[in-house]
Amino acid sequence: MNGSSGGRDVLADVRHQLALLARRSQCRITEFTRDRPTEWRPTEVINPESSMPYTDAGAWDLIATKLEEGHPLTEVELRRPPGKKGYEMIIELPSNCAPVYVKLQLGAGKVIGRSFHLSIKEGV
């Protein structure tokens, strides 16, 4: 859903904000709460550059890099919390494993990592 408002690409603005926050360790949240369930599992994804699992910092670096490169980003409505927006990416890695599913949410001056794990959807 690429929204535009007055000629501006709103999703491009969101992408820029997400990338900036993802680069700042003090601006990242991955905490699971009942109101904001999270599946943040970077250690279950092998980084093809090192053949080792991603670290938390490595996952955020991948996300920020992909956002800066213009990787496709989709706006979605979150179920929890209802009425809030989230942003999804499916990242293909240069390896034979499943792609990585990423879901982010913007908070007050924070980026909230909602999902980082291998994609389990058929054909995704």
C-alpha cells in the first residue's frame, strides 16, 4: 500500500524513519508483551556472509541496509494492538534457506521489531 499525501510518498518517509531508528541501538525494541506479541528470532537465521546465526545487532543491520536500499516494504494493519500500522518485508538471502520475514512497528521515537524469523508461508 503505497500511500501518498500531497505528492509525498508517505511510505518513503516511513522507510527513512525506520532505517534511521534501526541504526540506533537505543531506539530499538524487541520486547514481547501481551499487547504487542513479538517473534524476534535472529539466532535461528543463518547469516550467509558469516555462516553463523544472526545476532540481534546483525538483524537490525540487515533491516536498516535493506530499507536504505529500497527493498519492498508493505504497510499492514496490526491485529495487536488493533488499529496500529506495521510494516513487513520478505528478505531473500543468498542461500538455500527460506527467506526472512520481518515486521516492524513505529513507536514514539522507537522502532519496534515485531518479527524476524524464517518465512514459513508457502511460496514466500
